[in-house]
Amino acid sequence: MKVDELRTVLEEVQAIYESSGSDKAANDFAEFLGLLDGYEDQRVDEFLAALEELLKPASGKGANKQAPPDAALVASFIERLRSAGTDEARFEPVYAELGADRRVRIGEMNAIAHGYIQGREKWPSKSAGYQAIKKKFVERADRESREGIINKVPRWG
């Protein structure tokens, strides 16, 4: 299939969106159709390969690569959070320090949250990972409190 044939089909889809009043979708299609300009005689797979090359990040010094998380920093926070257990007086200072530490980037926060929570590995933002740590602490403290109450109730029998 050539890009010109694809353009014809996409223009029909755009017209359907326009006639139904879906302006956002119609505008998105119009914007995409602009990308096809100059490629009408190429095959679609050739066009997609060229588009893929244009979208690849630059390599070398300008490449946007994140450094791996600082393993010592991650291990330190995980150990301190875990050692606090469900003691809020011990947990809160470590948690506050974690939130204020500028060395903790998204990679470190993901690793710390994963190590503390023992669940998922990534969060959509540093803040989301930070909040997940607090939520897990509250859940653990609540569970321990409930178990303590249950254990104090005399058993029948």
C-alpha cells in the first residue's frame, strides 16, 4: 500500500469525525495527514521506517539517559524505613528526610518505594512513589493495631 492510498482512507475518516462534530479528533487527523506530505509515492512501510528514524532520540552527549539509581542511597532509606516498623515517631523523620533529599530522583524513589512496599516497581511520578510509601506505612500500622486488639480479646472455649 502506498502512502497516497492511506491518505485517502484517513481523509475519509477525518471527514466522518468532522461531520459528527468531533472537532478534536478531526484536527488530530488533519495534523497527522500533514505528516504524509511529500511521501505520497512511498510505500507505507518505507514511510513508517523514515518516521521512526526521525523520532529516535539523539545519541551521544545530548541523549537524555537517566543515570542508574544511587544504590547506597536507596539501600540506606529502605533500611531506615523498614527498621522504623510501625512506630510513627521513628518513621516520620525518615519519611520527611526522604521527601526533602534532593539526591532522590524518580529512579531512586521508585527503587526505595519498591524495596519498602515489596510490590510494584514504578510509579508515574516521584510524588506518587513517595505517597505510596506513606500509604503502606499507614496500612501496616493499622493492621498491627487491629491484630493487637484482636489478641487482647479473650478466647472462647
